[in-house]
Amino acid sequence: MLFLDNLTNLLQPFLNNLLALMKDAPVIVVVMAFFLSWVGCWLPVAVTLLRLLHWQPLKPLQPQQKLPLIVSLYLLAPLMIWGVMGLTNSSIGNYGFTANFTLLSSLALGFGLGLLSIAVLYIFQFWLGWCDWEKSNIQQLPARFLPILLIALLVGGIEELVFRGFLLTELEREYPLWLAAVISSLIFAGLHLVWEQRETIPQLPGLWLLGMMLVLARISDRGNLGIAWGLHSALVWAIATIDTAQLITYTGTVSEWWTGKNKKPLAGVAGIVCVVVTGLILWLLSSST
């Protein structure tokens, strides 16, 4: 106890100065401090995991190696958000998360809208003869359903808390909403390059539009993140399930720039149109509330 008391007394002036600095700092400093702290805290965990997973330098990460890294990074995010809230006297409610039934109902609404948008996307591609359904792979779905769903809910929830919750809210302190949305969506798209560059570069415009659509989702939910979380999670779950189970094969009748470069919907015209149409639905929803 004496050691802890001495350590607290030693750190107290530093913490007080840091708190004063964060309160008066430009929003860009707060944002940079958050992301640098997040990565800095995660790096020791990442190094340990890479050793346990027998990763060899200069070799690309395999999916089974990448997943533990992503999960560990995302599990740290709530702790970092909690630290920011302590420094800025904010609350989780300010960032769009409210622990009540409304959040769950909005989550379900967003999830349903996400599944509907993906279903319409592929139905039109089937109708146009751009892709075929691999019925023989349906038997893989039961084993993959729950794990992918849980990961999708984690990824969707954490990314919405960070980008449409913390980042958008902090940027709105100094910028109008439209500019805060543009900047947060650019950061959201750009940070996807951390995990994969070759496949992500063609997706950057689509990822930016996805970020803007998810901002609309928060607006339509009166500042809450339920719809955005559900929508984001549904898109991740549906696309990841289709990809891992190889449920879709493309016929090659049109360029992959229409269906999606490297089989990624956001890297093609069809996927971008899907995002734009879903955004229009959210805009109409926000206009009616």
C-alpha cells in the first residue's frame, strides 16, 4: 500500500498536467494521442502473439495468424476509450452507446438492413448472370455461422465505437458535421491498409463511402450507434461467410471492376451502388425522425 501511495503521489502531477493538456488541446492532438496509445499498448501483445503463432518476418500473415491479432487489438479499444473519457470528462453515452433496450432494437434493425442490402446485391448479380451459387458448399455454414457472427459483432461494435463514436464526436468539437464525417471516414478507410495493402487499395473509395453511410446510420438513430453497429456487423458477417465458405463463384461475363476487384464487393461498382442505395434509405429514415 505504501508503494502504491508513493507511486500515486509521484504520478499525480503528471496526470494533472496531462488532463489539463487534453482539455485544452486541439482535437487532432486528442485523436492522435488516442490512436498512438492504442497501438503502443497493443504492440507488446502483438509481438507475444506473433511468437506464439510462429510467424516468420518478411512472410505475409496467414488468416489464422491475423485473426488473434485483430481480436486482441479490438479488445483493447474499450479500455482506451475509457481512458479518454477519464481525461476529457466524457461518457460512453456521448459516443453513442446507451445500455438499454433501444440499443438492442436498433442493433436488430441495422442488422436486418445489412442482410437485406447484401441479399439484394447478390440477387441482382445472379439475375444479370455475373455469379453462380455454389450449393454444394452450403453444408459448411453450420460450423462457420456462430464464430463468424461473434467476430462480426465484435468488429462492428468496436469499429463503430472508435470511428463513428469517439472519432466523429471529437471531430465535431471543432468541425461541422459534414467535415467531421469526411475526415473520420477517410481515417476509417485508410487504417484498413494496416492489415492488407494489395486487396485494400481498390476498396478505398468503397470503404470511404461505407464510413459516410455509417455516419448516416448514427444520425438516423438520433446519435446512437445501434443501427450503425448492426449494419456494420451484418455486412462483415455476410461477406465473411460468403468468402470463407466460397458460396459464390463469378462467371467472368463482366470485368471484376463491376463485381469487385479480388472478389471484394467494395472494390466494384455493384458494391458501391449497394452502399449508396443503403445510404439513401438511411437518409430517408433520418429525415422522417
